[in-house]
Amino acid sequence: MMPDITATAVERTDAAQRLIEQAQDTELVDLVVLSALELCVLGGPKHPLFEEAAAQAWLKLRDRRRKQVITWATESMVKRGLLTENSSSTNGTPGDGTYSLSPALGIALAARCRPAFIVVTETAVASRRTPRLFALGDEVEPVRGVVVEDPTALPADIAKDFPYVEKFGPLGKLYRYVLVSPGQAAALLAAWAIAPPPQPPGEDAASGRLVSLYRRYDGRDPAAIRLLVWGDGTNARLDPAGAGEQPAIDHDLAGLRSVMLDLLTAPAP
């Protein structure tokens, strides 16, 4: 399948612009729910950030099996209104033609494919799925909004749209994408970071939550700004990771939100 994400800059369309403006006025704008398999069909393994386990599972699929799941995923996205077929292959096989993206999917993919920056959150429990943030922006407007990728479970009311999810392991994981303003993104990050962190089994020492911002991606390990946070649900101690002798600082939720907003809105070096 070949999604058209370059020719018309779908995130610049009137419909997409209305979604971006809506995100400035409301708490969040729901965009799409996608499986890792669907992200692979949409070019996910080539995006600046993608789940390694899902990419490996995708690459291990045999050609015949991959064609089958591309057909299933494409049909599902067309049925849900996320894709509109422009042209199909000569044999009429779904997934072999070209497709236009809905405004909501276009925004999510534009942020994933060309992020102004990426924020990765982590805990000491490696298996814990955590949110990621992708800044939607360009040279004209560095940050027009922030797309939050939130790992999610399969809600019963949409299970029929993902009939293959439980059979595909890492490829069956689901992600909910929402669009928020930078201020709302800072609030979400602060609320996540101030919560008591999960502890790895068998460890007594408290582990924090890590927030890392990557401003560039050039195929190598990009420089990052990292904040290590130990929270108890009400207050948090923040340590700028790698800051040498700089002491840790205590914050309440409002103070931590201000720190996160500074992180997201500071100009690129």
C-alpha cells in the first residue's frame, strides 16, 4: 500500500487545520487508534521512532503472509474512514493501490514521520508501555501541536475493527493518538511523571520515571535532554539527568507542569 503523505501536506488542509485549532481550545482531540500492524503497513519501521519488537515481527513475516495482513489492515482502515482509495492495482487487490489519508490520520502520520521533536517516557520496568509525544511542526511553525501516542488495550466496542489483533503478538498492540496543545502536553507529562513509579521485581531502591526529549534524528543517536523524576503522586523530585553537580529540585504538580512546558517550548539549539 502506498499512502499519499507528501504531495499535498495533508496536515495543512482546511480540515486538518480545524483539528489543530480545536486542540488549542479543548483538552484533547481524538485522532485515531491504530495497531502496530497497521503502522507497519503505513511505513512505521521507517519512521524516526518505532517499536523494535513490532518491526522485527513485521520483517519475519513471509511474503505471502505479509500480503495477507496488508490486505486485512488496508480494508480495515478504509472501512473506518482512515483511508480513501485513489487507484488500485490491475488485479483489484486491496492494499496494492494508492490511498489518501483522512485529516486525523494525516496529522498523526505527519507528526510521526517528520517530528519537530520526540519525547520518550520510560520507567525501570522495561515491559511497561508508556506514552510518547511527537511535535507537529515545520520551518514555518516549529510546533503547531503535539501528537500523543498512548498505548491502549482493545476496547470491546471497537474489537470488530481489529479482528486479527490477538493473533499477532507485538504487531497486535494498539496505540491511541490524540492531538493536544503544548500546554496540554506539558500537563499530561507532569501528571504521568509525578505518579509513583512502578518498581522492578526484587529491587528495594526507588526508581524514577524518565522523560527524554530528542530534537533531531539523523540516523545516529541524537542528543537528548533527560529529566529523571521521583514522584509520590503529590510532589516530585526532579533530577536533570547528566547535569553533573546540579542538585535535584522538588516540585508540586504545578511546578512540574511548568518544567515540562519549558522543555517542550524551548527553542532548538
